[in-house]
Amino acid sequence: MVEKKIILDSEIGLMGRPAANFIQTAKKFVSDVYLERDHKVYNGKSIMSVLSMGAGKGAKFILRTDGPDEEEALETLLVYLEQGMTRL
């Protein structure tokens, strides 16, 4: 398992289209993807779970991946989150 702390800088946050794109990217990997915010864990491959997190601009959370391609999954998702959430 690998993880990284995130602070969202995007004006939109991880909602709507950015959330859908994040999930599409996460589903490309075998590894499980989790987002942890305020001591709650959300499934990073579920639109309902990610949207329920309510991660707007400035939200702080932990991105965690676990599985055979966890390093690649983490790095790819970090690039998405840190580069303004433009589609990969």
C-alpha cells in the first residue's frame, strides 16, 4: 500500500466531471483506490463514494492505492489531481 497527502488546488474540486474523470482513470488499474478525509474512507472507483466526500477547493485528504500496480496508480492519479484535473 502506498499513499500521499493531497490538498486540492482546483477551483472545481473533485466533483462532477473531474470526479468522473478521476474514477475512469482509477478503474484502469487493478489496485484498489481509496480516498480518506476526516477519518472516513471512500472508494476511489465509485462515483457515489467520491461525490459524497464533498472535496471542494482546498480539501485535504489522503490518496491511497493498494495492489499489484499501486505505484503506477498512485503516480497517475497524483498527476491528474496536481495538474488541474485535466483529462488523462
